[in-house]
Amino acid sequence: MRLTASEPTPRAASASPQLALAADAARECAVRSLPGATESLGAAGLEALVKGLGSSDTGLNGRVLIIMNELHLGALLAYCLTAAGFRIQLVDRDVDGALAVMRDVPDVVLLDSRLPDFRSTEIWRQVRAADNGQPPPAIVMFIRSEADIDPRLGLELGPCDFVLYPFSVRDLALRVDSMVRLRRESIAHAPPARRHRRYLIGPIDLDVDRHVVLVNGGTLHLSALEMRLLAYLVEHRDRVCTRADLLKDVWGYRAGVVTRAADIHVKRLRDKLGRVVPLIDTVRGAGYRLSPDFPVVVKG
């Protein structure tokens, strides 16, 4: 069954109080199927279709943040994913993405590509920039056509999965469950967080937690992604960082992704640091490393 547009339909009863609340929010929602399928499917049918898909054998119920342009469509997604076993936060499209991530700590963010005033891209940026001491949530963006979003934005903002309307609710629930598992595994194997991450590297004063970089006392403006890249090179200064390492640990891409994102952003970072601070060495055929000419003093 695939989700397209929505129209008002009555609410279906549910034995679960949490699901009943979600069904109340979805009162004005409906589903139109693809040609050849059943003409319509009410909330009770949706519940049977997705129930339990987000409850893994390890008992993990993922947190999902939903930000949709049409509130009734967001409510329908909330209803379906609640039935699947996820814990849902449905927020207004004007929300500050970073604050929502800090407050609700989601594993996955479902985002509409057609929020007004370019809000979709801004929320994408805010979500990726939020730092609550955990890996950033996965982002799934719903698009109605390939023209809705430029996938090259991923080079600047980080990875994002795109889902084209119409889509299968069941497939979406399975995909979200997979994303939750991957994120929880990365958290489980992550090294203990440091109290404060501040480093002196030659003329550079790098305060990662405050997102402040000073070069010879002057402020250097870095994007959130450039800050993560610089911090990663500093904190792994004892080895060569391969492109695969950077794509996995800084961008969050899975193994096997082919992209020049690492090379492009290393070049941008070098340009911003300027000739005064040749901080990043290229190791031909291997990757990048922090120059040994600039000893690192840990201040955190």
C-alpha cells in the first residue's frame, strides 16, 4: 500500500492508548492506493499493515521526529509509525531543527521537501549541526519529484535519504527501523565523550564544543561540517585518515559510497585556513593527516 494524498475519513478504534492518541491526530487522514489495489484503506487496515515493524528483537523502539508541510499528512505518518512501534514527535513546520533534536533526541527525522521559504534545507542544516553528544539522526526527506531537492546538497549538509511519493508505508517503517538499529549500534560502539574539546595547534585555537576557531587571534568562520572535519583530523592526528574514514565518521555515509565530498571539503578547509597555516597534509594514495609540524596541545 502506498501513501499519496490524503482526504478526511473517520478514526478507527485501537486497543493501545498511545495508538488511540495518534489515531485522534489522524482523524482527517486517508490513504489512496495504487491502481489495481484496494480503493482505500482505513486506519485499522494501516495498523495491521505496519504493526510491530519498529519493535526489534532487542526491544529497541526508535524515536522519530516528523516535520511535514501538511499537518494531516504528518498526523497520518505519526499514526502509522506509532502502530509500527516507534515513539513519535510531530512538530510544527516552523520548528528550529537543532532545538528539536536537542530536546527530543530522535534517531530519525522525517522531513517534507516542500516547506515554505526554503525551510526544508534550513531544517536539514540545523539537524545536522545539532550537537547533543551523540551521532546525528538519520534524515529522510519526502519529495514529489526529483526537482524538489538538489541531492548535491548532501556534499555540504551531510547524508539524507530521499523518498519519492507515492511510497509504501510498510517499506518506510522497515527503512526507519533499519536506520534506528544502525544509529543505536554506532552509539553503543562510540568512544566515551570528552568533557570539553579544545585544542591549540600552532596559531590555531580550536574550541569544538563552542564552535569557535581563532587563527592568530582572529575569528575563522567554519560551517558545522568543516568544524567536524577539522576536529576529526585533530583528534585522529596519530594516523592517516583515509577518504573512507572521513566519509563514514564525518559524513555518516555507509561503506562503498563513491563521492569526492572529502576532497572537496578538505580543499575548502585549506582555503579558509590560508597559506599561513598549512595544517593538512595529503598522503598520496592514502588520505589526509594533520601536519606533524604543528604539535597539538589539549586544553579541554
